[in-house]
Amino acid sequence: MKKSFVGCFVALVLLAFNVNVPAQDGPIKVGVLLPYSGVFAGLGNEMDNAVELALETFDKEVGGRSIEIVREDTETKPNIGLAKAKKLVFEDKVDVVVGIVSSGVAGAVRDFMHKSEVPLIIANAGNDLLTGENCTPWVIRASFSNSQINRVMGPILAKQGKKKAFLMAFDYAAGHQMMDAFRETFVASGGEIVGEEYPPLGETKDFGPYLAKLKAANPDVAYVFFAGGPAIKFVGEYDAFGLRGNIPLAGPGWLTSALYLAKQGQAAVGTQLSLNYVPSIDTPENKAFQDAYKAKFERGASEFAVQAYDSIHLIIEGLKATGGKTDDKQALADALRNVSFVGPRGSLKIDPKTNNVIQDIYIYEIQKDGDGVKPVIMEVIKDVQDEPNGCTM
Ligand code: PHB
């Protein structure tokens, strides 16, 4: 009774002085869940840079409320990722969670995010199930699905006359989903898989034994997914083993990400790739983004940065649509899924059937560029959209 009287009195005083009373008090809390350590730490740190840049670019305040970031390290481990998601929701009481690089971590947090009814914006992890048979209105993906990036390459390599492929990827959800997506379209286009190897997720000390098996299988193409430190190592060893030039190398673009392509250098030349972003995309949106990233971090930005930047952009637009209100979680999730814009990678919209992003996929090749190397776009596949794959919203 006393409290409500005091509350009314305060409200009347604020009104009398014409003070703008926000719909809700306090900051909007955004939980950022990234690998700041572990095998994907480099990817996580790049994405963290882009979170900062996006807040500076799009607004740190919506509806009179400031946006507060709470960071947690998944360590690229599913059990740690789940524990950190719970901490963000229960202790920090975040309004929305964004991030997650690994499909393993994404798989581990899915049920918790679903039950807690706090929206999660996935900024990397491609786990097909989360926008397929395990989809939920509470998980929205602004990055890609593993199938979306990889299935486009089957017909392209088959059309080049490649009949036999050897697959290699990290042994976890993403590695298997990517290879399965490629296998499906490559085989449907008349190709054959002549061998496959799945090294454990983590820093592989030596790809030699795997490369020996690949060489012995003598395929027309090696189709490979690695990312981060292991990708740098794999591409270097592929070259050192004398395989480059003899067995063409192809895969999803993280194999030679802009984040570490310069480190791979000439060893990456000739690699054929597919991805949702290439730094050389010639649009005003991409130029503005790359210029701003360079000005702040003294180097160009990769696809990992773009995905984090677009995810924060999406959250800010979603919050603008609710006037900065976050108490009605259902309304917030609906607003987030309805956001669309043209960003550095092109047009981005969320598929209402799956909550996965619909986007262009770039097919490109690494070519020599003076003393360095650069990706050269060969083809753009417009508005690539997943089938519902068992998703009913
Ligand atoms: C994933 O686990 O979904 C994943 C991780 C790193 C990448 C791409 C996908 O570069």
C-alpha cells in the first residue's frame, strides 16, 4: 500500500516535470556467448570486435534504455556453453542472448533456451537441427545453416567433371552435417564418395595420417571443412604434402577464411569455396562496414565479424520495433524474427518457416594477387533458403 503510494507520487512528480518515463527501467541486457578460448577463440574474438563496432554504428540506446553487454566464454565446449547460458539467464537476467560459434554448443543450449523463453540469436553455429526438426520460436539464426553453405557445391564440382570426392571434417555435429549436405547433392549429380575421415575437433597436431589416406584414395577432389588454427595447418600441410595442384581442394569458405587467408598465403591458391560472405563484395554497405572495421581494428573483417555485426544490428532493429520494451518476450522474439535489412553480405531476412536466414551464397576461388592471394567470386546463388526439414513453428 505504502509502496504503491510512493510509486504513484514519484510518477506524478516525473509527469509534473515533464520527464520522459521509459517503458521499463534499467538497461537492456544482451548476453554475448562466444568462444574466447579453445579451438575457435580466434573466431570468437573477431566476432567480439564486431559486437563493439555494431553498437557504435547502430545505437547503444533504444527507447531511452541503454544496451548493456554481458560476455561469457563457452570455451568451445558444449557443457560450459550450457552452464554459461544458464548463468546469463538466471543470474544476469539478460533479455536476449547472441553468439555461439560451435554447432556442438548450439545443440547443448537449444532445450534450455526453448524452456527459458529468452530469444537466442545465433551468430555463427550452423547446426541444421536448430532450424530443422529441433526448431523453436526462441532460436533465430542470422548466420547460416551447415546445409545451406555446403549443399550448393555438389552440382558445381560435378559439373566440372569431378566424379570421385574424398571428404574430411572435424568429428562433431557441424563436420558431419556439412559433409552429409555435400554428399547428398554431389551423389545426386552423379558423383561418388571414395573415402572420408573425421579428425577430432580441436588442435590436430598432424594431418599427415589423414592426408596419406586421402592421397591413396586418389579422388578428383577433396571436400574439406576445418576452421580456425586447424584450417591454417591443414591448408599448409596439404600444400607441403604435394597434394595442391594434383587433387583440387574445395569446401565451405572457413577453410581459407579472410581471418587467416594471409597466413595461409600461396598454399591456399586454387581452393574452391562457398560462403555467405566474401570481403570483396562491391556494395556501399560492405564498403562502409569494411572501412569502419579497418579504422577501428587496423585490418579487414571476415565473415565471422559480419555475422556478429548483423546479429547486433538485428537485435537493435528488433528492439526499436518494440520501443525498447523487453518484458513481453513473445513480442520481442516476434519483432526480432521480422527484421530484414541490407547488410555487408547483401540482403538478410529470417525465414518465418524455420527462423533460419535467407541469403546469397558466394562461390569463389583463391587466386594469386601479386605476392599475396585473394578470393575471386565466380558465381552468386541468390536467396538460398532451407527446406523446413521437419520444422513446425
Ligand atoms: C559450427 O560448429 O557450426 C561451425 C564452426 C566454425 C565454422 C563454421 C561452423 O567456421
